[in-house]
Amino acid sequence: MDRKNENVFGDTAPSKTVVVEISGKFGALLDIDLVDEAGKSLSSGSMATGGGPSKTYMLFGDETLPQTVRLRLSVAVDQKDIDVPFKFAGIKLP
């Protein structure tokens, strides 16, 4: 077994990894996944880095990903960010 691509995230060989950069508002993004043609998840894990106007997602598969792999984004629709004022009262903090 070739272990040169293994790290804390598992095997990150290019044939098992997809990297995608997404920009915009992220509050509505619920999930990101790699799926096959039937919609079955192929992801074994993921990580996101970045901030500001974009984030980079790295998605990992256990096996070599097929040429037909698809990216599925689950997005909340008709949602908006709102500020909800609150305050802590009478709580002893360490």
C-alpha cells in the first residue's frame, strides 16, 4: 500500500479527493457531499478552510472516485440571517 498521500485526514490521493472553492454567503449551505450517479454518498470525510469571501472544501473518498462523481450541495432556501438579541443574567461564569 502506498502511504505517501496519507495524513491525519486519511488517504488524500488525487484519485480519492475533490477540492472545490465556493464563494458567497455560507449560512444557507447545509452540507456538501460527493455522490455517485444514483445519489449514494462516496464521501468518507471532508474539511473546510478559509474565510472572507470564499471557502475551500476538500472532500475525501475511501476508494478511487469514478469519472462520473457528482458534487451535491444541500442548501436551505427561503432563509435569511437575523440578529437575535440576548443577554446572560444571573449566571456565574468561571
